[in-house]
Amino acid sequence: MKKNTILQLVAGIFLFGTTACTSNFEDYNKNPHEPDTEDMGADLYLVKALVLNLQDLMMPENENFAQYVECLMAGNLGGYAADSNLGTGWSGRYATFNPSEAWQAIPFNDFYSKFYPDYFNLKNQSDDELFLSLAELYRIVVMLRVTDTYGPIPYSKVGAANAIKSPYDSQQAVYAKMLEDLDNIITVLGKFGNQSFSSSADRIYNGNTSAWYKFANSLKLRMAMRTCYVAGFNVNGKTSQQLAEEAVAAGVMTAATDGAYRKVADHNPWQRFMVLWSDARISADLTCYMNAYNDPRREAYYDKSTFGTVSGNAYTGEESYVGLRRGILQGQYNSWSQGSSCMKVTTSDNIVVFRASEVAFLRAEGALRNWNMGGTAKDFYEEGIRLSFEENGITSGVENYLASTGKVEAYKDPLKGQSAQTYDYSGAINTNVTVAWSGGDFEKSLEQIITQKWIANFPNGMESWTEYRRTGYPKLMPMAANASGGIVNDAEGARRMPYPTDEYRENRESVEAAVATLTQESKTKRGDTMATHVSVSYTHLTLPTIRLV
């Protein structure tokens, strides 16, 4: 590093010079982003704390915040988790498309109320270019999740007098502004690439600026791919393809060690609501795919079910890994449902933010679309699988997995007939997709890429839910129960969350303008509902799926 080089040089000079020659040694060698004894005051501690608070919100740890956003919403809608704690009295849930008003509001209100006060405070407290650029990067990651959840959101005009209740931008405009801001961030991170900053202000990369540079380029690639179906989308004249190619050329994550994993400050939230609280179990969708492929990653993702250990159990399936159907009705076989496979996670396990395997799959899709990703779709597809095995500590079996031609079989409800159980939640996944690369057909190849990206992205439900809405993949079973009153289509599932009632009360003009935009964009013309499509209507050649940013 530059600092070490200078230290060595000055040390050599010291041997041959006088003490006067080194009187300003510390000034010459001070890393502007690393504190010395003169800087260890309250202000610097505040800046570091603010930066860390903003970073933590990229993947929240707060137990109830994470519970509702990650597990109960994104986990269910993304196809990873199924509600299992059904004796709670929850009359409405994301999984049955009728969440309470309070649940609908959490992914909006909590992100805004927790992020922006510290964001503006940091901007007032510091003029450090690197810290401010990192704050902007964290803002994009956080608010990307909000716009993907709701569609139009306040973004470009948030900030006037630190006001959060601001005019809304369309989702397309949000993406364009984020990508423009991201280019500026990448420039700054590139400039400081050889410098580190305080590890106490970074729970992910320990102050490694060059790692954040790769992260930012990878995020740019993800966002560029998200806009590939938006007609005429561009940022300062650059198309989605050009933006993606720029990101790859600049340098994205390529090794498993490049991935972003957040160290927990107190308690891994997935361990709380999966293991301690039994809020959820692994979905039947995930176990059906992984069982069909005899996927070695099962042993890293989740435990075997306990059905075989229960006296009088009528379950006769051969699989040890058994998931739970998403969206079963309230009050049904609570204790039995908790016998389904549970996530294998400990209190101190790092939280997955962004894996290198996802980047490989993004490049695979780009190559499939004839974008210059630096290789072929097949090569990146297989590299994504290899990276995922490595990321999960699986050291063998990848070659057999890559050659697998197993196909997904129907799900058989293991609880049918138990304890006077009258419901049968068996179901089928309408797919013939295999692991072994087939090539030739665009749509089949796309399904392969997205399906394997979905498996590799576990447990990042937000990404998987968003990609499911964009591509229609992976194929999932419909929720077992649909309590939306006919608003949400069983096959399509929830497309977004309705805005909080607080917005209608405190920011009515702006939210109503946003809803008007949604209604104009949506094929269904249903305004502010879970069924409203956002950003662009796209009729698929073989699958009636509506694409969204």
C-alpha cells in the first residue's frame, strides 16, 4: 500500500539524516480516513458511528424490522420461507396476500425513518469524500429495496430541510438517478482504491476500499440487468447493455472472497425468527428443487425434517429434507408445520448482503442477451454454481451437480392425515428445468440461469422476489391460500406493497400522484394494491408474465 511504501522510504531517510528531517513525519503519512490521537474526539466517533448505522441498514439486524421485511415478506414472496408459527393470531400475512396495514408500512416507514436522519447528520458532520460516497452507496442499496417493494418512491427530492415527506419519482426515474449517482461513487472509490479506512466503521469489508469498488460495480451490473425490459431506458445516453458492460469492464466480484457479508453486532436475525421463534420454515419450493437435483448445499442451508421421528407419522416420502407449503391457512397444524426443515444458522453467523455467485449469474444472463460480459452464458452459469458451492463450504460434488438431469417432482404434503388433519397442501411446480446446461433456446436457458441464481442467493428473498417478478422464474407453487379477495393473481403472486396510510395522511398529494403513475403503467389498472404492476408492461413470448424494473 502507498502508506507502507512511504513509511519505508522515510525510515531510510531517517538513518542518514537528522531528526529535523522527520519532524513532520506523521503529517506526511496520515491516512485521511484513519484517525490518529489528535482525531479521537467525539466528532470522529460520531462520524464513524453514523457511517456504520447507514451500512447496517443495507441488511437490517433489528429483530422486528428484519422479521417482517426479510422473513415474513421477502422470504415468503421470494420463495424461500413459509410461515410456520400459525398460532400467533395474525389475521393477515404477506404469504396470504392480506398483510395488515402495519405490516404493509414497515418496509417503507422503517427504512426512511431509520436511514435519513443519520444520513443527513453525517453530511452535516463530515466533508470526507470517501465516507460521504460510501453513505451514498449505502443509500442506493437501502432505497433500491424500497423502490423494488413499492414502485415510485421519494428519492431525488428527499433532503429539502431534511424533509422525508417529499415528492415521488417514478421507479424508472429512481433507477436512472441511482445509476447516475452510482457512477460518481465508483469514480470516488476508484480514486481512493489504494487507501483503507477505519475497520470500526465497516462490518463488511473491514475498511477495504477496493472491495467496495468491486461491490459498487457489481451493484451497477445488477441494476442494469433489472432494467433490460424497460423500453428506452438510458442514463445519460447509456443503455442498460452499455451500463452493464461498463460495470464488468471496470471490475466486479469474481471470487467467493469478494462477496459482501455483514458481521452481526448482536444476533443473526434469521436465527431469531427461524430457530428461536419458529416464525418460518424452509419452503416446499426450495426443497423440491434441491431434492430433485440432489443438491449438496442442502446440508449447508437447512436441517433435515423431524417427521420421521414422530410416533405414528403417516409421512411415507423418501426425502429427509421436507419443506413447508407457503401460504397455508392460519391455525392449521402449528406444531406439525414446525417439523419441516429449518434453516441452519447460528447466532453469530454473518448476514448475506451480496454474493459473488450472483454476479456470475448476472453475467451469464448478459451473455445470453449477447452483451459483452467477458465470456459465454454457459461458462458464467457454471461458474456461478461453482462459486455458490465454495461460498457454502461444499468441497465436492459440483461436477456431478453440473451434469444433473433430474427434474422437479410434485410436493406431497407430509402432514396429510395427521391429527385429524383434513387439509392437503400438496402441489406441483410446472417446470422441466434441469441443472445440466442445455443451450439453444433463450427462454429455457434464462430459466436455468435464474433458477440457479435463486438457489445460490438463499436467503436473500428481496432479490429473488424482484427477479421473479422481472423474469417469471423460478417457477413456484402458488400460495396455498389467497386471502386477497381476488385482487392478487394466484400464478403471478404479489407484485408490490401498498403505500402506508401515513403517506396518504401526511404526504397525500405526492402519494396520489405516485398511484396515478402506477395506474397508468399497470396493465391491471388496479392502483395501489399488491396486484399492481410497475414500470413497464411486457408480454412474454411463452409466459404471461409482466416485467418490472
